[in-house]
Amino acid sequence: MRRIILTCLALTLTSCDTAETGEGPAATEADAALNAATSAAAAGEAAPSATDAAAQPSRAGDRAEAGTVLIVGTSLTAGYGVGAEHAYPAVLQQMIDSAGLPFRVVNAGISGETSAGGLRRIDWSLQQPADVLVLELGANDALRGLDPEEMRANLDGILDRARETYPDIAIVIVGMEAPPNLGAGYVTRFRDVYADLAREYDAALVPFLLEGVAAEPSLNLEDGIHPNIAGHRILARNVWAELEPVLRQHARSR
């Protein structure tokens, strides 16, 4: 079933459809933080928008020295069809606040973004200090059938620039899967790019951002590709599993 969804991904990842909500599957170990954040929101605290996250520190206390988590990505990060306030970076901000960690999230997702576009824009994205870089790029490269080696060079350029600008920046690489219709060789080479870069940069790796969401109609918009609000909650848990240890270690070293 995932093969069918990933094949559709090659055709419709950047298509435009209306958002739907849905119910997610059984809770994971990250639900404690997520449920606490959701309860706070229900009590009247709205989730931060991308603009809010860029302009304000974490709400878990007035932390004048809050660190910054910069998330560079595609429409999946931007929150296509649900809005930035419901996208997984906003959910991550809620989880960070609930965990009492001194970090704010900056959502730098752009619909249709490619690794080449991310490389062109990375200097602009790094104009403000960043403590953690979460890099979610590659899905639209597969959409175009870009050679994985070219994608790797672009992502390597982004990571190299981030480390050059901020030598102590922590990195979380968010992996994607290539559609199987591109061939088994392409799929393997595409997947290996993320693991290779994670090893090279000593970065945390989220193997597949859409794990648990791809091939689940109730967790996606009508296009069957972009997650709905419930789907974004699962994306946040997928990222949180790797991001939380990075944030706790970084917070101890600050």
C-alpha cells in the first residue's frame, strides 16, 4: 500500500486540495508531551503560527535566552492545506513548551521547495542565530527524478554552510522515501543519501517523516499525499523521537 502512495507522491506532492481533519492511530511514547500541549491549547492557548515562532521565544516561561530550532523544508513543513498553526513544527513547539525546554521553533518551510532551492536560500535562513537545524528536503527532488547524487551535493552544501556559520549547531536530518516507480536502484540511492549525511555530520536521523501517515486516508487531505491535522500530529511525534534528545543535550551544554 505504501508503494501506491509513494507512486502517487511522484505525481501530486505539490497539488492543491482542501484540508480535512482525521483521527490518528494509537498513541506513542511521545503522547505525554503532546497531550499536555493539546490540553493547554484547549484551555485557551493557541498554537504558535510560523510568524509567532519566528518572533517569540518558547512560552514555557519567559526565557530571554531561548535557543532556536530552525526547520527548513517543503510543503510538509510549511503545513500545506492545514496552515502553519497546525503543521508539525507548531506541534513540536507545543511539545517543547510542555517539556519545559528553552527553545523556539522557526518554520522555514516553503511549498515546492527543492534541495537546490534550499541551498540558494540557506544564507538568508541563517541570518538569525540557530542552535538546531532540522532539514526536511528531498521529496520534490524525487518528484523531478533528480539524480540522488545531485540532491546529496545540495544537502551537503546546506549542512556545510550551517556548520560554517554556527560551528556548534546540532542537526536533525529528516528522511523521505522515493516513489518505487523510479526503480529499486534509485530508491536505494535516494534513501542512502540521508543516512550517509547523518553519519558525515554526526546528525540525528528521522528515517521517514511520513511513517504511520503515508497510505492512511484518514490522516491525509483529499489529495492523499499531504497530511491533515491529525497526520501532522504523527509527523511531530516522528520528529520528536529524534529531536527531543538533541534538545535536552543542547540545553545542558548552554
